[in-house]
Amino acid sequence: MEPTIATQETIKDPKNLKIICTIRRKGEIAFKDEANISQLKRSLDELVEYICRDNLVPPGTAVLTGTGIIPPGDFTLNDKGIVEIEIENIGVLRNPVLQL
């Protein structure tokens, strides 16, 4: 499934979705962990309320929250690694790591 922007109405329970972060090196999994949107420090409703408090926010604006998944302190990304963020029923965002 390709990454998708989904409206709240199209997701059965948008406040209870699994997020999986996978980091691959040379095709092998170097790190993998998961969290749930319900575990974010601030609720989705609270984030939207705060953003809209002093800003004009047009309909259809995407709010990016981060994953809440943090690799161990000694973990580093390597050139040509792949970072994947998957949210159930939405899709996978996959990005290469490039050392400049």
C-alpha cells in the first residue's frame, strides 16, 4: 500500500493506530520498534486545538506528529540505510539515508 492521506472518517479508530519504525542496513533490520498513536504525549485533538489557536489553518492541512519511537542512544543512521514508518491502514513512508 502506498502512503496515503486519510481523513478521520475513513479510519475506524484514528486515535488507536499502530506505528512501526523499521531501519534497515544492507537489507537487514538494524532497528525495529512500534508504538500507538494513543501513546503520543499530546492527543491528536489537543495538537489540532493548539495549532488552530493562533493560526489560520485551512481545511486539508496535514499535521505531522513524529512517531514517539526513539532508537537507543548509541544507535546511528548509516549512509544508504532505509527508514520506514508504517501506520496501519494508511501505508508505509520509506526514505533512504544519504550522507552528504
